[in-house]
Amino acid sequence: MTGYQWRWQYEYIDDDFSFFSNMSTPRDQIRNRQAKGEHYLLEVDNPLVIPVGKKVRFLLTANDVIHSWWVPAFGVKKDAIPGFINETWTRVDVPGTYRGQCTELCGKDHGFMPVVVKAVPEEEYNEWVAEQREMAEMERQLTEKDWTLDELMERGERAYATACASCHQADGTGLPPAFPALKGSQMALEDMEGHIDI
């Protein structure tokens, strides 16, 4: 797994697929416009899935700053450090959803980097892995496709909502000065090559 500001990437090395896990708590809850949910700040769009009854080995690193992967129910807390690979393991015997957080002060959104692990029976795990491998293969095939502008816009909107909106906001107004507004910016509107380069 790789820590990023502020999400985790889980790579299943032997099965040739990976995905990002982003906090999915609605921003309206964070801004007190909505009642807080049961798992406030501890919910994600894509949990890590592991089989029950088996020893699972984790290799950890980071892409930007030091993070720390922590799931209290597992008794596991391990630093993810850029340029280094740390190792830890767990064995979960009871199916369920287990929650934790990044426990290293990794930047302004440090508190928005939850860890969610779903432990499932082996048969269910194998089915999930087969689905993930199939989706990863479809994604690889899509890189060879000639896309229409509408298709590209739809995929771009999904990517923005998943990865960019947490800093630049859903409406593109940003969080200046650290995360400038994209809405109305000359970089986004006129300097396409510079924007792509960034």
C-alpha cells in the first residue's frame, strides 16, 4: 500500500490490480450542514478487502510525505515512508469491517485519511479478486480505445470528483493559497499544455 496526501492506494501485487481508497464522508457533514453519520471521517469509497483466517502481509510506502497506516482492532500501526518499504501483517478471524486512520501528521487534511478494511470469507474474497482483475483488464483495454469528447468529459468528471475535488473543491474554487482556484483560472482555460504538465 502507498500513502498519498490524503488517500491510500492498495496494490494487490500477485493479482495485478490496484485502486485508490478515498474518504467518502460528505463535505456537508464536515461543514456541519448535515448531521454526522455513524462512521464520520471513517468511511471510504473503496475499502481494502482481505480474506479471513489467513495471514495477510502488507508492504507499505508513501509517495509524498510520511503517513502511518493504523487499524486498532488489528494491533497494527506502521509508518509509510517515501523511498522505504516497511512490512507488517495481520490475521483476521472474524468477518467484518474494521476502521482506522493515518496516525502521522501528514498535512492539512491529515484527519481526512481513513483506513477501512473489509474482512470476508475466502470464497467471497476470491470472487471479489476475480471481479477486480476483470475490471483492471477492461481498464487496460480502454487505454487503446479512441475516445469521444463526451466520454472523456464523463471520465474526467469522475476522476476530478474522486481525486481533485477534496483540495480544489467540487466547484473548482479551491482553498487558496495552497490549492488555487481552477474555476476561471487562465492556466485551466488558456494554457492547456501548462495545465496538463502540472
